[in-house]
Amino acid sequence: MTMTLKVKTLSSGQNTESTVGGPLIATREQRDAFEIVSDIGTTAIISDVFWFEQLPDETLPAIEEKHILIDVNSIRYEVLNVANQGGEGNRLRVMTRRIRY
């Protein structure tokens, strides 16, 4: 899938987003869904893992926990964890939480 990378910043009490990368090509692996029960109801959390290959310049995408990934269908994913996989810098594992509105 094709993804756009955005960074979210808080300025004057408002969240703003700006595009910092893309298009990035990723492979998606849907891991699991779980629920959190609170006083106001049940919230379903769906986590997805994305795998990113090296860029043409043989580096990995600079994705961090402060970023948001957006796919071509405008589904938004909050980055929760990033890990270099494979030990040789050839794959990036990005765990996300799908943002629901």
C-alpha cells in the first residue's frame, strides 16, 4: 500500500499536521483487535503493523512515534512503535493504531 507520512504538532492549543514524507510503499499486517472498557463505553482498538523496505538511496524511511501514516483511502494510523528489523537496516517494522473518528 502507498502511505503518506505526516507529523502532528501542538501549537496554540490546536493540533496541526504537515506532510513530511511520501509516497512510501508498505506491506500491511493486521495483528489483532482488543477492547478497552471505560466508564463511558467500550472502545475497540485495532493495531496494524506495516513493513517498509529500504528507499532507493538504501536508507530506511525516517518514521518516528510522533508521526501519522495515511493510506490512499484516507485511513489514518498513529505510530506507536518503530523497530529496525533484519539487523542490517533492510526492513522497518512500524506498529500503529488505527485512528477512528
